Amino acid sequence: MNQAGFYHWRGDMLELNVRVQPKASRDEIVGPLGSDLKVRITAPPIEGQANAHLVRFLAKIFGVPRARVTLVSGEKGRRKQLRIQAPARLPEMINGNQN
């Protein structure tokens, strides 16, 4: 069962609530922050650069092509909801049990 609150499963689709910190010194998943997963990225929040960078970073972390990472909401804010279709890898803070 998901105790963290920042993600849930819909079949093989992982839905994540993310709080992004743009213009960080490096790309990293910091960890749970309330009902969000805090992620730092190096890209600035200008003309969609941060969103594109976040999608690339999460695709790499979860072992999927970029096309399988979708920004659902939060295009212009720091809080975002993303969907990752059939992730091949999961960070430690996410339980792979989909039941």
C-alpha cells in the first residue's frame, strides 16, 4: 500500500505528484515532501525548458522512452502531475506492488 501519498498506480500507469525546483545545481530526486515528490532540475523555468528537462530526467530514472512520460497538469507551476507508462525501474521510495 502507498504510504507516501505522492504516487499511485492505475494498472501499469504510475501517476506522480511532483514539486519541481528549477535552476538547481544538479538533477536529483530529493524525496517525499508532503503529498509531492520533490525533484531538483538544472533547467530554468523559461519557455517550457524545465518541463522538457523534467520529462527527460524522469524517463531516464524510470527506464522508459520520453514518449511514455506525460505531463498531465501543472505546466506553468512548480507542482505537477505526471504519468509514466509501464516504468522499467522504480526509485527506492516507490513500491512496485501495484495492488
